[in-house]
Amino acid sequence: MPLARFGFIVTGAGLNPSQHRCVMASDRFQMIAVGVPTAAAGVDVARALVAEGVQLIELCGGFGPGGTAAVLEAVGGAVPIGSVGYGPESIDALARLFAA
């Protein structure tokens, strides 16, 4: 079965999954992107996406290893879970971006 339904979960301050959700679709592919305020909030969203028939979920880099592990456990292997990562060439730029 080809990939037809893809989910992406992003963390960001002030995001609310009931409000911050968008769908990009063609006649053969659908991507559902959902915003959550914290990685912990992504667990329930991931379960909901699986229930909606999403075949693959990717998580933004804000989930980190712990948040990604929590989502993996929550979906119980029902779909593959991936997470965005940044290589060493991006570390300095990320540090500048997220400096307090």
C-alpha cells in the first residue's frame, strides 16, 4: 500500500491542537499537520492521528529523544514514527535561534 496519509506534529509556544491543524491534500496524498504546546501534548495527538488512518508520523525536532520515545510507546508500533534531527553543521545556528 503506498503512503497516502501522513501526519506531522510540531511543538510551539501557544499552539493548541484543536485550533492549530491544517490539511494539505491532493487526490492521492494527504498530510495533516498539528501544532502542540509541548512534546507531552503530542502523545494524544499521535494516537488520534493513528485513529484517523495516518500511516506515518513525523515529529519536529522539539520532541527530542524523550518525547519521540513517548510517542513511539503511545502508538504501540501501529505506524512508523520519525523525528526531525539536525546535524552538527546546524548546531551553532540552532543555538543562536533558541538563545534566551
